[in-house]
Amino acid sequence: MIGGIRGKIILKKEKFLIVETAGVGYKINVSPDTASKIKNGAETMFWVHTHVREDILDLYGFLDRAELEFFEMLINISGIGPKGALTILGVTSIETLRKAIGTGDISYLTKISGIGKKTAEKIVIELRDKMANGMSSKGDSSMQGELDALEALKSLGYSQNETRDALKKVATDMNTNAKIREALKILGGK
């Protein structure tokens, strides 16, 4: 199995990249967030998950090992495939996802496109103990702050995707009002 690839980016799309290594171009599926961090022509190292099925061999690439490990935990949950796990990882930071799962915040997870209540419950049940280590009541309040900021921005007419993208760029240690102000600056700059 392929565990990592270092090479030059020769084609960049929203959901995949072609990485040339030793004269061979590998198609690597990535989250839109990962794709946005990479420049065409750049030499980049990816941690890779090789997904093999009867008729398909897909590569999923990540810029850091923690993201790969989180991806692999997600795909080990019944009903979540690699594309679904990539969607989940593309929505927000791993730290925010860990907090949501560790605190059992199903309502945050159901706001992710394609994740229903049953799937969110399954994610929480299967991963909660792994994510809860080091969680405190502060995790609960920061998750509520994230949800409050998301809802406030949506009520101002921004789409869920726009608000999530803006909130990903805002520091997680801010209070809710500061998060909203910073996200509005980002959204207003578009």
C-alpha cells in the first residue's frame, strides 16, 4: 500500500490533485480545504490512505498525519465511506470536530451536508471515548459558541458553506461575538 507521496503538483482541481513522482502522475483525492492550501507546481508531501475495492484503487491525501488518522477513524465507522469522511474533514478543523464528538454534540455534526441524525449518533458513539480525553466543560462552551456564531451568520443571509469557510479561518479561542465580527470581515472581503 502507498503510505505517502512526495512530488510536484501538475494539476490542481477542487477535489483532487495530480502529483508527479518519478515520471508517474498519481491522482490524489483531497478536501477542498487541502486543495486551497497548495499551489500548482509546488513540491508537496502527502500522507496517503490507499482505498482498494473490487474495481477501484483510490488515493486520499492529507498534509499532516493527524488528519490522515482522523480520516481512517471515520471510514472505520459503518456507513461512512472515504468520500463522506473527506467531506466531514473539509467542513471545519480537526480540533473542532474532536470537540463536537468528544462532547457528544450531535447537532453540530448534523449541520454537515450528508450527515443525518443517525450517522451523527453513530460517529459520537464510536469515537467519543477517543475524542473525550482532555475535554472539559470548556469544550462544551466553545462548541456552543461555534454553533451560535454559525447560526448568527446564517441569519444574516450567508449560506452554511460560506459561514463554515469563514469560521474555519477565525481563531477558535475567541468568544462568540469576536468570532462573528472576524467572520463578517472575511465574508465582507469576498
